[in-house]
Amino acid sequence: GMLLFGIVIISLGSILPSVIEKFDLDKIQAGSLAAILPAGILVGSLVFGPVVDRYSYRNLFIICSILIIAGIEGIAFAKSIITLQASFFLIGFGGGAFNGGTSALVADISEEGPGKKSANLSLLGVFYGIGALGIPVLIAVLSSSWTFEIILQYTGLAIILPMIYFASIAYPPAKQKQGIPLKSGLGMIKDKHLVLLGLFLFFESAIESIISNWTTTFLQNENTINSADALFALSIYILSLTITRLVLSSLLRRIKPLHVLQFSIGVILIGIFLLLISHTWFWLIACLLYWYW
């Protein structure tokens, strides 16, 4: 499930230059795609909790798989900007629900103990990196032989396999058949720690979305780098993300999460600064490695 979310989150950034060229999109239309994808993720993140509590993880994962397949195939066969926008919303919705659902499932089945849940969630994030790494690598390798539409068509069909797996395995039972009272949900807003964490994730997600969706376009337009090299640079960013989460799965068992968070914020700032001043391959690779490290 997290692997599929990785495919979702990086899909736009990998194909945006090709989509802009195919449909002759202006910056506003291209920006609408970059806004619709995270909007779908947001809606999916809000919906997954009540669905899991009432109907279990199996139904959620199967529905999300269908939505992502429909979205990817919709992008591959799209003839208009409206179809593109609807397709990106679908894969965003399915990916957002997958992200929340898989994280909740890992938290449910993890053993109690200092740092164990955090470490397991970081290990789960490795699969996000693998999925996200696959799309730019596939397009960079196969673009000389296939169009991005054909690559997406086969990618969508391949998701049928994990969907069958989701339908065949056992899950923890639904927790709350009667649903969650609205008053109880709104009461969480009073938790200052939850609000503070939410604000941090708000800005962190914005930066991550910008890097994922606009890196290839930025490099091609501002640094005159060709499409294949821009996809390679995006792959470096995803590789850094994957390695970092793999390291964190062990590191969080030994170091306090607060210290890791403080260090990571400093590294993010350095990475953004390097990206702004980069005009050579050395600095581009350095900043993309730095950003998610």
C-alpha cells in the first residue's frame, strides 16, 4: 500500500513536462494539476479513518487500488485537461487513504516499546521510496522506446496484482462499527500538541509536494537540463528519501525522535538553499541528497 502511495506522490513530477508539452498547458493549468493531486490526498487522508474503523482495512485498500488504477489509466488515455484533473484527484484520493491506512495498520500491529512504532513506520516509509523511485526510473529508461502514456498504461495494469493480494490476506477487525461521534472528533482540535504537529506537517508536506511535483520542470526551465537528466535528479531525491527512512528504522530505536527532528529541519534548510544557488550537476545532486537526508 505504501509502495502505491509512492507511485502516486511522484507521478505528477515525473510526467509534468511531458503533459505540459502534449496538452500545451500554461502555468496556471499546470499549477492546477499540482494543486489537485494534494487536494485528493487531503480528502483521502480525512476519509480513511472512519472507513477503517467501520469497514476494516480490506475494503479500504481494495477501493483505493481501484481508484489509483482508474486515475493512472485516465492520465494515459486523457484527451482533455478536465480528464487529467479528475484522474489526478482520483490517484491523490486513493494514495492519501493508502498512506493513512497503511500507517495506521502498522501502528496497530506493532509491538509496544520505546521507539518501536516509530521505527516500524520509518521502515514502512522505505516502501514509499521504492514506489516513488520506480516511476522516474521507468520513464527515464523506457522513454526512448515508449511514450509516457504506454508506460502509465502498463503501470496501472500492474497494480491489479497488489489489489488481489490485499483481498486475500487477513486484517485486524474493525474497531468501531457504530462510527465515531462528530463531537469526539472535533474535540481533538483542543489538543495543543496535535495542532502544533499538524501545523508542522502542513508546511513540511507543502515543501515535499513542491519538490516532488516541480523539480523536473524547474531543472528543465531554469537550468536547461534535458528531460532524462531531470528525471535522474528526481530519482536521486527519492533514493535519498528511501535510504534515510531505512536508516531511521534503526536510528529511532537509539536516539530520541525530537533530536532527529531538529537535525532534519536544519538539513532541509541547507538543501533548499543549495537548490536555489545550484547551476551545476554537483550542487544539484548535493542539494537533492541533502533535502531528504
